[in-house]
Amino acid sequence: MERKPYVPPRLTAYDPDNVPEWLNLIRQGMLTGARIPPIYTTVVDQNRKFVAVSKSFSELVGYEIEELIGTRYDHLTALNTADIPTTYNLFSRLGYTHGLWMLVHRTGYHILIRYESWLRPDKNIQSNIELERTIV
């Protein structure tokens, strides 16, 4: 098999009439208001009880916000996910952590999340969460 000769790439000025199809799809999504994944946010006190949760988080786990406030975070954590007291003690010393966590939806299916948590000045823990996948 014969190799094709090397052709150096051509650098040309941006031509809006000659763009790749994938770029047009991104543009269309941005202009039509494509759905952006929700931001799931929680605030937990030093006793691991929810102080505040975003509406999107309450919908993710299948509870109303009012039901979650005052509930321990442990009740939404899947068994064998982590040693929760050890994780929280380490976090309280470091003031920041991130990783994967398995939550349990009200109906029982598991939700794998990626979280980033930090200690706020009021000593509560705020977490921003991304959905990794749901496991039925």
C-alpha cells in the first residue's frame, strides 16, 4: 500500500459559510435554548442534616424540599457507599473534598453522582453535584 504524501494543513480565515456540521449543531442548540443539565446543590450542617437543597436535587432523589430539610444525608446514601463518619471527619479537617457517591432515590433505585464539597464560613458544607448515571 502506497502512503499518501504529507500535505501541511492550510490555515485560513474563519468562513461562516463553510463550517463543520457539528459546529452548526452546537450553534443551533445554543440559539434554540437547548436543555442544560440542572445544577444540583445541597447544604448540610455539622450533624449531616440538610439545611438547604435545590429544587433540582429534591427532584433527583424524589422528595419534596420540605421533606429533605432536617433529614440526615446518610438516609439518602446507598449502603456500602462509604464510611460516612470517617469521610465527614476527614472533610472537616481538610475543608474540601470531591469524588463519587451513590444516592438512593425514594423509589429505591441508585443514583451515582459526582460531587464537589467545601466548608463554608458558617461551618456548613455546600456541595455541587453532577449526575453520573442512574442504576435501576
